[in-house]
Amino acid sequence: MVEAHPALTLVLAMTIGVIAQVLSRHLRLPGIVVLLVTGVGLGPDGLGWIDPDALGDGLLLIVQLAVAVVLFEGGLNLEISRLRREQAPIRRLVTLGAVVTMLGAAASLLLLFPVSLSHALLFGSLVIVTGPTVIGPLIQDLRLRPRVATVLEAEGVLIDPIGAIVAVLMLEIALAPGAGSVATEAVELFLRLVFGLVAGGVGGLAIAWLLRVRGLVPEGLENVLVLSCVLLLFQSCEEVVSESGILAVAIAGVVVGNLRSRVDRDLREFKDQISVLLIGMLFVLLAADVRLEEVRQLGWRGFAVVGTLVFVIRPLGVWLCTRGSELSFAERGFVAWLAPRGIVAAALASMAAAALEAAGLPGGDELRAMVFLTIATTVLLAGVTAAPVGALLGVRLPGREVVAILGAQGLGLALARELRDAEWPVVFLDSNPHNCRLAEEAGFSVVFGNALKDRTMQRARFDGVGTAVGLTANQVLNSVFVTRARERFGVAECYAAIEQPDLGLAPELVANEEVRMLFDGPHEVERWDVRARHEALEVESWRFVGHVEPGSERDSLRSDSDLFVPLCVLRAGRLHLMHRDFELKPDDRVSMAIHVAEREQAYEALRSRGFEEWAAGDPS
């Protein structure tokens, strides 16, 4: 047994937390499951390697600061454009849903355990939160339909600060019960919410401004500056209005994440890595701090409370919050089923238990044990059953149908519109904020960042991508992008825009049939991007009416002056991306990008190659 030394305890928790998450990836298990088992196994009830008591009062400070960083990182990934599409159910879930959960959980605890009303309400407030650190990886693995994924992700991030504030208020009522304290706490709740929102908004704008002004922060120092600003924002808010810091950092994360900056990609990757480190450390420490005997003493009544929470209270809350929304019955059912608790619930439970013990009040250890039983049960239930339940309810994408396009401009947007009209889901990847905004305004899903990074591809949910398209003016970037999509994520269909077929990786990839040359052959992508910016690009439908003999002058669609580009082909009701080896057949309907300024020349060239204009009333 290792001697309980503060520094050694902290370093062991960090290292083991990361190793446990590496192991969970290999085992394809939710990370929190491995972390909980590891924390208990290495804690005082196991091998005794990790003793959180060695940290003393420092444990609470570590938990608070780590949770602040985790919530800021969660806010970074919340895209306002996605929230707007499902804003009604999300807003209700984090307000009305939170009330239903708290009151329902409190009532079930009162019925089964001899506890006071204040302690029951405290438990109810602690289990309001649904852990984004658990839901996020699950959603990635499950490949859920975008609408369901958006609701679950947004609820997980937004409910954490709200649940944390309510839990702190309930804790203060439990510490100082009385009729007068309820009214006082109601006023303080309002003040904390307002102060946290305002401080978070102002702090987020300040951080975003620091990142957007070129040259203000030296290159390489942006990430550490943001991290220090987040911690300063959290602690400053805590000093001015207690328990407002959690909401402030979450709101700041949302603001910074939606105000794109030149270092946005690096910032997100840095915060992802920090979060992995902190989440692993926290779960190991907090799980080690729970005594198995306390959990065993809960008996069947503890599982009955958790069962009521999962099978009665959560479905009731979701039903009330999603009435009148566009979510289908099956989608509402899955949202009701998937509500695992995570790191914030664990941290708040440990903080509450410590506060009750310091005040000389009983029930803190039992409360913490009950929350950890809830966390362990809901996480295991979600990890084991989410996939079959999602398949049963039909909320998982039936196959790898998504088309991922690198380059949200010009021909990329034109192609995406044709795919969307054929009901193909499309996601763009781009590192240009302006391009991302244009694609979002056009109604497409967009992932901002370096498309060659695994993390960016994971955010784009490449496990659900069946077709990857490299469509930038850089043919090397296009080739590397689709190659990585195939090698690392098993994407079957790979297309790349290639301007110079004899240079770079393109010849070998095309020769080995690993990548198809997009469109009918080489085209100058940058020229078409310029045309699109000047509104000189239009997409029209043309019908191929005759066979073209191979080797004839009509064999190639491509015009020497780049008058048009064939984007995709509709054949027998099925859409195909156009590529150099695609053999056209009579009655194929081809979507052509036309250069408006040379429309007549384009028409003449197309007719000479066996095409005629397609009329809207014609069968296809």
C-alpha cells in the first residue's frame, strides 16, 4: 500500500485516470464505467493506493476548478445554429424538466427513506444534471439522428450549471432550514442566475476579443491564456456572488465557441485534452472517496429510488417537455431513456457531503452514496442498452449515409444542395470561419477545424460517413483528407477534386482505385469559387440523350474553357456523384454547374456532347 501523500495521490489519480480512459477506448466501454471501477478498486476499500483524504480541504478546490474547465469546454462545443432548430424542447428540458426531476426524486426518497424534506430536495437537485462527458461519447458511438443528438448534447451541457446552482441553494436550505430561508434563497437564486449570465457573457466576449485581435496575444500562448482567464472568471464570480462561477464559465464557453477566432481549432483541441485529464482525475478521486459499505447499506430501497428515477420520473419529464415539438414518439422515447449522470453530479455530491459533515449534520455520507449509486446504475444502463434501444426505436442512422465535404464554398455548396434535395445528409468541414458561416446560413451542418485531425473528424461523426469528398483548390489536401477518412474511419466512397492529375498523391491513389477523381476530370476549383462569390454560378439539369463513342471528340464532358462542371447524376431515382470513370447512359439526368457569363457557349458545348435541357415536367 502506497503511503497517503497529497502530491502522490494527485499524480496517481491523474495518471490512472488517463490510463483508464485509454483502456475504455480499447474495450469500447463508456469511460466513466472504467473510471468508477478503477477509483473504487484503487481507493481505501480496494488496494489503498489512492486516498482522497490525503488532500484535505484541497480536494474541494481541485474539484471546483476542474469542473469549471470541463463546463467551459462543453460550452465551446454548443453551436447556436443547431440549438435554434430544437430550442423549444431544449429550453423546457433544462427548466421544467429540471423541476420535475428534482421533485420526483425527492418524493421517491421521502417515501423509501427516513430523511427530512430538505435532505430529499437536496438529493433531487443533485440528480438533475445529465453528464455531457458520458452522453457525448455515447452519441458518437451510436450515430444518432441529428435532431436527437442535438437535444441530448445541449441538455447535457446546459443543465449542468443550472443543476449546480439549484443544488447549492438546496444545500444552504438543508444547512439552515426555516421558512424565512426559502424566500431568501429564492431571491439569491435569481441574483446568481442573472449575475452568472451577465458575467459569463461579458467574460466570453472579452476572451473572444483577445483571440480575434491578430498579434495581441503572441502565437503559442493563446491556449494557456484562455485557461487562466476561465479559472479567473470562475473564482472572481465566486468571490462576488457565491456559486455563480459555474454558470458564468459555461456561458463564456458558448460565447467563445460561437464567435469564431483564428485559433478556434487549436483551442478546442487543447480543451479536449485538458478535459480528458481532469475528468479522469476527478472520477478516480471521487469514486475512491465513496465507501462500498455505505452503498451496500442502501439495500433494495436505493435501487428502488434509482428505478423510479429512470422508469417513471425521466419519462414523465421528457413527455411534458417535448409536447408539441417536432420530435417523433420514438425520438422522445429515446431521449427519455438516455439520462446518465456524470462528473458534475459526483462532484456536487462530494461537496454536499463535506458541507453537511462540517456543519455537524447527519446524512452526508448516505446522500453521497445514493448519488453514486444513481451515477453507476444510469451509466451502466446507458452503456449496455443505448445501442439496442436506439436500434429498436429507429433513432440511429440506418447506415453510413452522410456525405462529408471538405471545402464549404463554390462547387462544394452547389454539390451539397443537390445532395440535400435528394435527401442525402451532408456535413461540411472547413477551417475558414467565413465559409463555415455561409454553409450554416444555407442550413448545412458544419464542423470548424483542421479536417486532417482525428478530433475534428470525430466531431463530424465520421463513424456515420459513407462518402468523403475533398473539394478544395489544394489537391494534396483533398487527397490526404479522403485517404485518412478511408484508413481511419473506414469510409468506403472517396472522391477528390484534382486539377493536375500528374502531380502529388493523386496519380497513385487514382491508379490504385483508392480515390475517384471528382467530376468528369480536372477542373479549376478556385476559379469556380470566385464565380460563386460573384453569383456567376448556377446549377441546371440536363438530360443525356445518346451514347457517346469512346475516343470521339464528344467523349469528354469537360470544356477547355471550363464552361460547366457535372456535379451529380440521377439515374433510375438514385443519385450518383459524378466522377471521371462514371459512364453515362441515355436518360441520365445530370446536374450541371454553369458559368452564367458564358451560358450560351456552355449550352452549345453540352448539346454537341449529346445533352438536352431537362424540362421540369419530364420523367426522370
